[in-house]
Amino acid sequence: MKRRRASRGSGEDLRAEIVAAAKELLAKSGSADAMSIRAVADAVGVTSPSIYLHFADKDDLLSAVVVDVFTELDAAMLSAAEGLTAPMERMRAFGLAYVRFAVDHPEHYRIAALDSCPRPNVDEVLATSAFEHFNATVKQCMDAGIFAPGDPLPITLELWAAAHGIAALMITKPFLPWGDVEQVADRVLRAAALGRATADLIGGDVTPARVTEWLAAQKTPARSPKQ
């Protein structure tokens, strides 16, 4: 059934409906290739040319879909960390929410973070939401003495790489015996954060030999002072 002619000023509403329909079709089909402009138009109840009034092409529509999804990720991360004040707890909550969301929206995440096609709008949303949350929390960890003071950006990239890495593997290699997604993600993120904190404690060039020596020293019982 064809949609009634849109009233003046309702262009933004129609654009939002198009994005919502495309997002739903993408989730159902599990493939960007299976989501066509015609299918989106049919789902909304408009003609294909009506879609092109709002989006230059299918790739432009896909970018808008993923921007919308990552706006939801922003809300999910904030919700997961609500009420948490300790920086390490907030970092853990953000990281787990990120991985959980990616795994729950595999095709959307694949397009946003694994597709080689550049999507500047998506990158802009990430830079002002999920990425910024990680970066601000890393700075809080520095202020709390958990990480060495300095530029938080390199550590943010390391921790984001850990979250993205485990999420991407779970999405692209679902046949591997991952076990409980939450527990695996928690171990990976914990290892990345604690590894960075430990490297800062060791200091200098953290070679395997130095790490081995440092760990051995931690395991050696401290001698009691002479009486």
C-alpha cells in the first residue's frame, strides 16, 4: 500500500522512518547486500525515488543507519555505567557494554567497524560518543594513579582495540568455542587494562625479560626485618 503524500515539514519524519526501516531490514537479513532501496521503500510505503530525496545512494543510507545504531550504543554505554564512580568500574562497564552491543548488532557493527568503505559520519559519531567515553575514563584512571599520567589517547586506542578485537572475532568467527560472551569479554578487557597498569608500574622498556623478572619479584615473600 502506498503511503499518503507527506505533509509540508514532515521530511525529517520520513527520513527517520526510512532509517528505521533500513535498520530493521538489515538486522533481519543479516547482510547489507540483501537490503535494497526498493525493499526499504516498500517497507516504508513510498516509492524508490522518495528515498533518493533523502539519501544520495544505498551507501549513504547505510551510513545513516549505522550512525543511528551507534547513537544507541552511546546510550547503552552510559546506561551501563550509570551510578558507577570508580574509574576502573566505569571503564569495565563501558567496555562490556560496547562488546555486548556489537555482538547484538553484528551486521550494523560489521558495516561500521569492519567494512573498508569509509563512513566519515559514523567515525564522527564514534569520536564524540563511545570513543570519548573511553578517553575520559582513561584520564580519570590517570588522575586516580591507576595509569601513569600523560596523554590518554594512546591508552584509549589500546583499550578500544581490545574491545573491538574481541567483538570482531565473536562476530566473524561465531563457530569458535567462545563460551559465555560476557565472561570472555570481561577477561580480555581486564587483561588489557591490567596489562597497561602493570607496564606503567614496571616502567621503561617493558621487555619480556623485565616482565619475567618483575613478576618473580612480586612472588618472592618479603623478608622480615632483623630484630
